[in-house]
Amino acid sequence: MVSIQGLHKKFGKNKVLSGLDLEIEEGGIFAVLGPNGSGKTTLIKSILGMVIPNKGEISVLGKNIKNSSKYRNKIDYLPQIANFPSNLKVKELIKMIKDLRGKTAEDESLIRLFKLEPFLNKKLNTLSGGTKQKVNIVLTFMFDSPLIILDEPTTGLDPISLIRLKTLIQTEKSKGKTILITSHIMSFVEEVSDEIVFLLEGNIYFKGSISELKQMTSQPDFEHAIASILTTNHV
């Protein structure tokens, strides 16, 4: 699904990715974790073509992304911070994104799932952070793409909306989709992920299941396993 070889990226003198190699197989939920500055966002944005690496190759769905942007139409992306035009109404934004993508969209069931009907005629600048995030989730999941990338998807969600999001993610996984998630909420990661990829200083420190990570670190639970990595490496 996603194949990365020898990825290097520097911003000025700051080396963010240092020859990173990664294979993400088709189907399943993969969490990309790591401390601040470990290269998570740069990795995600490199896959999306929003950051151009200094060196290395990235293939998505079997095609090198260097010379084409068409592959992006097969990715649904939820950014950590979505900057929408504040004067648009929610329903206007949904229509605009559908028109831009030019793909069949299933937005009505998602609007019902996240109880957004009362907000459709409201302008985005009047919405709370949590409601904006629910709109963001609708915009991401309304297209039927094989690869979904979610950057901190739980931000601002109330407990019921969080349960609905987790159900939605599992439903998409059951269709054979590949889902990449970044999150600081370890309980969420533990509940939904099939595999984790842990980045440290621009490279992959660990890739595997949470049970394998606990075994490797000799820790009884996921949070202590992560803390053990960070303590051992003095992050």
C-alpha cells in the first residue's frame, strides 16, 4: 500500500527524517507514534506530497509519487488543524469539497452519525472546536478511498463522538482499507491499532504489534512500554 525507501528530509540545518524505510501493507490500522520532533508530521506530509523529501522514494498503491499527483485522489486525509473558510456554512463547505474532489460522496449517513443536522446552516466560525472536528471527520470519510490518513482525529471530541469515530474506523477497516493514524492518546491507539510504527529522531525505532512492544520493553502495559522507550533514549 505504502512503500518508503531511504527517506531524508532537512529543514535548514534541522534533520527531520534520516534515511527512513517503511512498508505499510494493505488493509489494517497503523498508528504512527513518536515524541514531538520525531518526524511524524513530516512523514505523513511526505506521503501526501505536501513535503518534498531531499532524498528517497515513496510509492503509494504501487506507483512512485514523484511524477504524479493523481494518487492523492485515492487518499482521504484528516489534518490535525483544518483551516476552513470561516464565512462558509457547513453545508456549503461539504458541497465545495464534493465538487473539488469530483467523487461520489456518502455524507448524509455521516451527518446523521455525528448529529450534525442542526449545524448545517451555521457558519464555520460560529462552531465549537469539537463540532468543527466532527465536520472534518465527515469531509474525510465521505469518500470511498482505499487509504485513509488521520492526524490526531480525536481532538476536541466528546466521549460519544469518540465512540462513533472508533466504530467508523473499524467499519472502514472491515472493507479492507488501510488507515494511518497519529495520536497522543495511547488508550485510543491501543484500542484501534493493529500495528504501531514508533519514530525516534527521524527513523523507525520499532514496528510491530503492541503485544510485541510490551514484550520487547518488558513492560506490563502499552503506556509504560512507550515511556520505557522514551526514558531509555532520554527523549
